[in-house]
Amino acid sequence: MSPGWYLRRLSRMGPREIGGRVGDAVRRRRWRSSAPPHGPAVTGARFTAVLPAGTIAALPPDAAKRLLAAADRLMDGHAEYFGVERDDLAAPDWWRDPKTGRRAPSGHAFEVPYRDEDAVGDIKQIWEPSRHQHLTVLAAAYAITGDERYAERVAEHLRSWWAANPPLRGVHWISGIELGIRLLSWVWVRRLLDGWPGAAALFEGNPVALDQIWHHQRWLAAFPSRGSSANNHVIAEAAGQFAAACAFGWFPASARWRSDALRSLERHLRANTFRSGLNRELATEYHGLVLELGLAALAEADAAAVPVPATVRLVLLRMTDALAAVVDNRLRPPRQGDADDGHGLVLDGAGTDRWASLLTTGDAVFGRLAWWPAVTGTDVRTPLLAALIRPYGRTPAVARPASRPVHFPDAGMTVLRGPGEIWCRCDGGPHGFLSIAAHGHADALSVEVRHDGVDVLADPGTYCYHGQPEWRRYFRSTLGHNTLELDGADQSASGGPFLWTRHAHSRVLVADTSDAKVARWCAEHDGYHPSVHRRRVELDSGSRELRITDEVSGPGRAVRLAFHLGPAITADLTGDRAVLTWTTDGERRSAVLDLPEQLSWRAHRGESEPPLGWYSAGFGRREPATTLVGTGFSDGAQGFRTFLRFNGEG
């Protein structure tokens, strides 16, 4: 990174964090200048964290079928990572990026410039297969079928990876989140291969495997994410460290690692989660990641009979209830903040709904509430986790919502619901988590509107992290969201791809759903000081109309108001009126969007210089979508009024 970036990054740290990072730098230099030590000798190790008898036999047949289809595809060498199809997974090159064709340089991990795509390639493409979550799928396929081909392929990949990635060499020893998730995968691989005759020789009887497991935990103990970086990364680090120290507790330091990791996990689960249960990063995909990691760590604790603080279960319970509260009728949660499709534990095949799976697990572990949405479909992961996790039960001391929450004051999120499965998320919360708000977007007062699960006014998503700075800027910009931009600037100031140096502060003024006919929300933010942007939203159930009013106080400013339509929406724009059409389950749907007449409106679609008119359904993927942008001037006197009216069914 540039010297300016380091100065900006330093400005967001406190004295304690700076001291800790100086210590990390000294430790890294010491590790870099000496050969990695040999791990301690291990004798008589046994793996005891096995699944209860009958667990595999009780798996839902349709979920098992999906998993076996995914496993067979992997056996043929096929997989897809972030929109890139791969056909080399039978015998992968662990250091090659298939998207750019580049191969990461060798050398000490602390010297690899992993953010430089010209030198390394797309680091996410390189890292993802080395989380070894494809191996948990193959190991689960063995557990279900007893077919040793799956187990032997897992063993081939592990031996290949261990040989290609000795401790502290290369790109796979750079980031703690990668080490933590990889350890969690290894625990489940060993568990699912337990019936295979070669399992013990592959793990506890294998000096190379033992050395890798020990070095992973030594690394995580030495270099935890800290301070302004203690977000979902530190939870992945702690969960992986804890899981390994429970299931692979064969080393002299295992008890200490287990204790320290559990302490870190408990502390950071609390710190990363609002009391309402929503994740403080205000990035929904990371809510899912943290919940998966927490449940997986809890499974290891209960499997090893390690007591955990009551707050761990309580935070996971609140996260599950919050997820149940915010999803739409198709069980899709908000598309808010960054999303990189990261998973904590993969034990299912393609077609398994991530959010339905988490709610199913929540039902098994905590018990569903009467207002939870109905969940159909099955998965493999839920019965495997539930077989290990002690049921929480209905503890009277734990108060859970008696009805479906609509407003989350601490997170600033409000979900308005109307007839015809109209769903509207209003954002009046903090810019992001900690001083850098790494995964936040400049989206204050944005709205996201769906009809029967279809994105009508859409949050465009994330698309990329590294290597394409102009696209990274666009997808996290104010113009890239359904809100108002002044003088061509973002509400919050970016200092780098994961760094915000100035945060807009929002506050919700009204969140009222007590009227059965009209739900109301109002909030404002100070990101354009001395001007203040205030937005009011009303959802009228009788007229099936959403009314949005934007007001700007203060001196006159140039205005751009954007409305991003989902990729399924066709828009016919005439003047300041757009007729929207789409199809749901084979039936035609339509709506009319009346836009502020004071602004000059234009439709944009799939533009690249600069980017505008795009939708990213997942990391590494983008497709053209229509964005309506109105330009004009705010005089501080008049408001800008937008009306979205949904037509009747059919």
C-alpha cells in the first residue's frame, strides 16, 4: 500500500492497538529471520470427537443426494469459486489463480505482497480452495456412502497441500481467517472420515499433519487480529483455534490455546453483535459467517465437554432470532454492506439455502418462536451440528421477542412489510464497525425494496475487494445505493478499500408500525455537514404504495438521487415516470415509479467508464441492471418526493 494509506490507517488506531501492532511486527521479523521450529513430539494421540452413533443414517435423503452430487462434481475436478469455473480440482495447483493465470510467488509468508494482483493474482481465488471446504463435502460423501474413493481423494489433497505449503511459506500463511477456517475444516474432515481405515494414519499418526496442526495454532496464538481489525476475522481465528484445541488436543499447549481461544471467542462474539442480535459490521453476509462459526465452535465445545460461558449461547440465540426477523418471505435477508460469500463450515451441496439452513439449525438448537417464518427444505449440516450441540432449551431467564421485531434501534435497521409480500429495509444505523468500518458502505438512509422476494429497488452488492479499485469504489459508494448524493461526494470518506476515515452519523427519528394501514420511518444523517439529509418513508398497505421524501437542509448543493433496480426488472422511463415490469413464478408483475419532477432523470445500464448500472449477485460476479439517476439542485426549501405503486396481482 502507499505511504499515504499507512498514515490514514495509523490515524484510525489507538495507542494500545499501535503498541500491539509494533509487537506483531517485531515478532514477524523474528519469525522471518529464523527457521520454523519443529512441533512437539506426539505419541498415543487418539481422535475422540466423533459423531454419535446413528447420526449419518438419519440424514435427510434429499439433502444427502444434493451433497453427493456436489461431491461427484468435485471428484471430476469441477468447482466454481466467485464466478470462475474450475476443472482442475482433481489435482489442484494450490498457488495458481485461474482467473488471471498468475501463480503466487514463493518465499516467506510475511514477504508476499498479497494485495498486489499483478504480482500474486486474485488472492481470493487462491485462498478459497485452501479453506478446504470442498474436502468437508468429500468427507461427508464418504461418511454417507462408505465409498473410499471420496476418502482417498481427501487424503490426496491434504498430503498435496501440506507438501506445497510448509509452515510460514507462501500465500496460505498470511491471513489468520484462512488458518482458522482451514483448521475447522480439518476437524470435520477427521470426524467424517472416522470410519475410514486410513483416517488415523492421515491425521494423528502422521508427523506432517501434526506439524501443520501445531503450526496453525501457534500462528493464530501469536498474531490475532486486533483493535480496529477485530471484526469477523478474529472470530474465525478464535473459532478455528478453539475447535482444533478441542478435537486435536494432543499438544502441551492445547489446554492454554483452548482457554485463550474460548476467551477471545466469547469476548468478540459479544463485541461484534448488537444486543438486538444483528452483526455490528452491518454486512449481512458476515452475520451469516459469524453465526456459522459460532455454532461450529459450540459444537466442538459440547463434543469435548468443555464448558462455555452462557453469553456464547445467548449471543448465538439472539443472532438467530434477529435473522428470523429480517428475512423476506423467501427467506432472503437484507443485502447490506460487504459480502464475499464466505462460509464458516460447508457440509452441503449446491442448492441448499444458506439462510434456511441457519434457521433450521436455530430451531434444532434453540427452538423456533411462533412468529418465525416457515422454513421448508433440509440440509446436512443441521443434523450433524445438532448431534453435537447440547439443546439450549427454553430458559425462563432469557427473554426472546414475543412478536416479530420490526425496528432494531441499536443497528438502525427497520423492516416495513406490506401486502403482496412487499418488504422494505430502511437504513438509519451506524456507518460500520470499529474505527475503520472495513465492510461498511456509504449507504446512509438507503432503502431496499422487494416484492415477493424479487429485488425491485435493489442494493447492488459488493462484486470485488482487491485488484479492481474503480469497481470497489463504485459498489461501496453513495451513488451505488438507493440514497441521495450531494456535490458528487460520498457521505463518508474512504481512505482505502477497507478503510473509512470519516463516518456519516445517522439517527432514526421515527419507526412506527403501530398503524395497520400506514407504516412510517424517518431518519437523517450528517455526512454532508453543514447540510443534513433527512428521509421519510411511508408504506401504505391500502394503496400498496411506498412514499419516499428526501429533504436537504443548509446551503444549496448539487444533487444526484439514485434508484437501482433489480436485474429482473425492466424499466420504461418517460420523463419522471418509470413503468416497472417483471415476472415471478411465471406471472407478470408491475409497478409505477413516479420520480421527483425537480430532477432530470436518465436510465443507466451496464456502463463501465465510470461504472454505473450493475448488480452483483455474489462475489466476483456482476450483471447489467437499470439504475435511474436524477440530477439537479437542492435549494433547502423543497423536498424530493418519490412514489412507488405496486399494481394488483397478475
